[in-house]
Amino acid sequence: MKYYLLVVILFSQISVFAQNSNQLHQKANLIDTHNDAISNELITGVDLGKLQPNGNFDLVRAKRGGLRGQVFSIWCGDQYGNGTAFRFANREIDSLDALIKRYPAKIKLVRTAADLQQTVRQGKLAAMIGVEGGHMIEDRLDYIDSLAKRGMIYLTLTWNNSTSWATSARDEVLHGDTLKHKGLTDFGKQVVKKLNKLGVMIDLSHPGEQTFNDVMSLTTKPVIASHSCAYALAPHRRNLKDYQLKAIAKNGGVVFINFYSGFLDSTYDARHELYLAKHKPQLDSLIKIYNDYDLASIRLNAINKAEADQLRPPLSLLIKHIDYMVKLIGADHVGIGSDFDGAESYPLGLDSVTDYPKLTAELIKLGYSKQDVDQILGGNFIRVLKANKGS
């Protein structure tokens, strides 16, 4: 009888905790600062307004996961350059606009914090545009104006490839000895000043350390890292070192945690390489089908799900990165930037946007206050957007 009562009490406590956690999550303004679904949509042709069997995002699952705002990454690889990259960026924005026109009752493009909050009150997903890669401005300041007019709220100064005016983390680490310059050129400094003037957030997730340092000495507005993790826990060139995290906090900016397994788990890359070598013929066939390595990798994992799942880190490791940053720089400078639909692997239990409530539950288990959870889920993003836009 005592055992039965103990089970009943424990079950009741778990049930109450789950209810409280879910209520907190559904009331929060959850905003994700990085998702590549629009880039993939151009390849697959799927309708993101309807429930999809593949991928991490669609409007149906976004609603279920309590997502209030989504920054869609506008991205193209380094095979695009002058004469092609800017046009491709606009093509992706056209695709997002088409999605919004098909589902005006579910999603709306927003540019300011005030518009975002009004859209959330209307029960719609607030869609925003982040341009991932400075090569898409094609060394032209007027292209920044054009993208800002279309709704760009942040520009990631580089992707993995450097531009003529800013060096990437990848190039500074792997090709540092052969680079013509490191950091920002004079034109790069003009880009930073232009973005500050327009109220477009500067995203430092991909740029190298010298570019990072040059920006921090120049910017007059809070910066962001739209999808990065802690270098101290996983020493990947794309992650941010402690001094960088502290600099962003001092600047009033925010670091948004990336869900990608390779940035969370320092052992992932080596294990993943062995997995890719084993399935190389299959991967090569998928690359021919999709003409896109990232999407082919995602499909490869879907086909070999049981084996791919063995490579995934536990959800607790993602929470560890969040907790590490909060303890280092404070809950007012940490947020969510999943990189959903932009990578082949995420922690176990995070399969799509429907799984966001699990993050809230884990943070509450760690003793995070409601205010801190609210800030991490979306409050910090709203604040930094206001600080850049002025509204």
C-alpha cells in the first residue's frame, strides 16, 4: 500500500510539473533565430504550410511547438558570387513571400519588435529574414539597402567562405597563412557602419576571430551570434570562445544556441566521418538527386535512421551549452538559434520544431526562473531587435 501511494504521489508530481512547464512554454514568445527551411524548399518544392513527413519545420508543427517567431535563413553557397548571389538571395525571399501569401492567416513577415508582438497576439507566426553570408551583397552597399527594404533584420557577415572585405572562421583557422588579409577591410568597416545606420543586426556566428574583434571595436549597436555554441565545451572553429561570449554580453548582444550535433559534441565529427565513408555510394547518389550536399546528408540520415541516431548526442548536452553560457554571461544574453533544416543531426529528442517544449522543461528542472526562461526563449531577441531598430 505504501509503495502504491508513493507511485501515485510521484506520478502526480510529474504530471503537475509537465503541466506547469507546458503552460510556461505556451505563454512565452518563443523565437528561433536560424532555420534553413526556405533554402530547402527551393530544392524540394514542398509546401511548408502543410504537415510534412520530412524536414524539421512546417507551419503545422511550428504551431504545435509553440513557436511564435522564426528568422528564416536566406543562404547560398560560395558557388554563387558577383552577378548571381544577390539574385539568388532575392529568389529565396520571393519563396518566403509566396508562402506568406498562400497562408496569410498563419504567417506574416515582420520587421520590428512592435510588429512581431502584434503578429503574435493575432495568433500568426512572425516570419523574419536573416541573410547568411556577406557574399550575397556582392561588395555593394546599395544591395544592403535593397535587402533591408525586403525585410532583412540581420546579416551574417560571412558564411564559411570569406568575402573580399571580411574573413570567416573557417578560412582564418584553415587557411590563415595564405589569406591576403584578416578581419575587416576599409570596405568591411563601411558595411558595419551601414548596418548600424539601417538598424540591421550584425550576426557574428560565422566570421573569424579577427573579423569578430574588428566588429566589436567598431559597432555602435548590440550584435548577435544567430546560431553558435560554446567553444569551451566543444572546441569547433564555429563556436565562440569565452572572451567572445563576454564581449557580446558587454555589448548588450545575444548568443543564440545552435542545435547541431557537431557544434555540441566534440566527438561527433570523427564518428560522423566514419559513417559517411561507410555510406559514400549512397551519399553520392543522393547528391546527384538533390544537387545539394547538406540536403543529401539529411536524407542519408533519414534512410539510415537507426544508425544515424547512434551518432546523436543526448539532449542534456545542448542544455549544458545553454547553462554554461548563462552562468558565464547571464540569462539576458542567451537565446535559441536551432539551425533546423540546415544540418543532418541534432540531439536525441529534438527531431523538429514540435520538440521545443522539451527545452523549457529541462531548464525548469535546472531551477531556472520563469523570467529567465522567458528571456532565453524570446525576450532577449525582442530586446536586441528593438535596440537595433529603435522600435
